[in-house]
Amino acid sequence: MRKYKMFDGKRRMFDTERSTELGTRAFGQFGDPAGYEETLYQNKQGFYFVAGKGGDASPYAAGEDVRPLTEEEAAAWQA
């Protein structure tokens, strides 16, 4: 999945196929409409982002999406 998002005042590309996967976490169980799964990535430019997908009542109800993170947020996400 490739998406463009504004981050640090610039339009940047976040591509899950060309980035390094750093970890995955899931919330809820299979079939839970509020459940979702997030995967942390780092791209070649050194930016971190989370790609998520989930059920109809989850934060990712509109479909798959990416959310850029700062280095500090990525470290907290992995902890």
C-alpha cells in the first residue's frame, strides 16, 4: 500500500512494500468489529509510520490507512 501524507510540513510517501517492517500488534479478537491490527514500518528516508486495518467499529473502519510517527513515538510503540 502506498499513501501520501503531510509530515513535518512536507508531503511524503509512505510505502509498505518498500519499507522495513519493525513489528506488529493486534487489538481485539478475530471477528471483533472494534478490533484492528497495526504494523510499524521504517522507510528508506528514516521515517516511521504505522499501517493499520480493522473492523467496522475500529479506528481504521474506512479501510487501510497509514499514520506517520516521530522517532520518539515509534520507540514508545515498540515498548
